[in-house]
Amino acid sequence: MVRVASRLAEVGAELGEGPTWHARHWEILWVDILRGEVHACDLEGTDRVLQTHPEPVGAVALTASGDVLAATPRGLCRADGEVVSALPRDADDLRMNDGKPDPAGRFVGGTMTTGAARAEAGTLWSLVAGAAARLVDRVTIPNGLAWSADGTRLYWIDTPTGRIDVFDYDVATGTVANRRPHIEIDPSLGAPDGMCIDVEGGLWVAMWGGGTVRRYVDGDCVDIVEVPTPYVTCPAFVGDRLDRLAITTAAIEFASRPDGAGDLYLADVGVDGCPPQLLGAWAG
């Protein structure tokens, strides 16, 4: 089925990313990576800047108490800049990109180079207080993550590979094993970017350069959400039933921003999503 997303908020983000549903405040949280901004937008389209950081912010994650932590080059940070979980600095030009909590409350996210992505310069990390574990090395553009309902599989995208990979995931230890290709993406559709999962196990994948979010079930594309701007970055389920997709986009690839680029979109998709995981007690 083909659906069309409507514009929720005209925000003109340089590089919008990482939407997540903040059920306690009934808002969509999302980031403008390069501006270091964390935004909150309600379902009526009223958007506000919640936090501003002096460095890029790749994603946000919620604690059980409702605090919002930002994924920065230094690690997970509070709004005042306090580092809750430090990230090792392999190089001075690395920043966090997409990431989210796992089923046990760790933060899993990847690093990549600022500016043009340098091949295999990044890492997929697992962060808790006082510890940072390397899950995958030689990463280029770490993007969408999603866990199966039982937590035993991690689906993950390194965008230049043009595919979704799957790992065996040990929730008890936060380790991965047995990486293998799960879905190959036709390059004519765009490059796979952010991703989320629904209660039926369908993977919803943003297509950078393709102007769509596509749902894959058992390797087949079964639903399409068209977005009226090409650089689509990430979807997330939002709303009281988690049956709507919030979709972030980017304007960074344009010399001057055309209408719709970098705005926040919303689509009814007819299936419920899985609620976002929360960070564990270590995050406060």
C-alpha cells in the first residue's frame, strides 16, 4: 500500500534525525544533528528547541524518569552538558550518529566522521555508566537500529553497504554475534538510513535520496510512505496507539532549501509500532 506523509512542522532542519516518542509529555523528540539541537514537537505541529549543545547531537534517549539525554561526540550528555556515559575518542573528527536504548537499557549507537564520511572510520558502541563496549568496528555511516520483540536479534544499517544486516543479540551481556545480510536494498530506491520496527516485525526504513519510508516484511517491501522531499532520514512510531510515523528529513544536500526539505512529517500507517526502549537506572 502507498501512503503519503503530510507536513507536521515547518522546521527547516539541516540534518533532522532520531525521532522518538515522549509519551509522558505527548511530544516527538528529534534532533538537528549539525546545529546541536534537540527539538520537541507536539502532534499539532508546535515545535520548540528543548536543548542546544555546542557540538553535533546524533540522537536522543529517554530515561525512566523522563530525562532526555543527547548523544554527542563526548558521549551521552544531560542538557547542562554533564556526561553520563563517556565515549572514547578514536579521532578528533568523530561524532555520534543514530542510536537508541536496547531492551536492557543500554545505549547502542554509532560514530562516524564529521563532514564527508570517511570509510570504515567509525564504530558501533554499547554505552552504560563507566563503560563503553565496541560492538562493530570499521563502520562508515551507522544508522537505523531495531530489536526483535524477544530481543534476540538486532537489525542494523551501515548506509554505504546498501542493506539491513541482522545480528544475534545477547540481551544479558549486550553483545552481538553472527552478522549476516538480512535485506538488500535496490540502489535506485535510495540509501537505507534510519529504521524502526512494528509489532508484527515489519521494518520501516527511511530512504535517503529516495523520498520514501518503506516497510519490509520477510525481505519484501509491502508498504510505502511517500515523503515530499528526497532526503528522508528516520521514522519513529508516535501517538497514543503508536500507529503513526513521525519522519525526519534533511536540507543539507541543497544549495538553498526548497519547500519541505528539513521539515517534520507525519503519516498514518495502519499498524502499531513498538514503544521506544528507555535507558536503565544507570542513566539516572
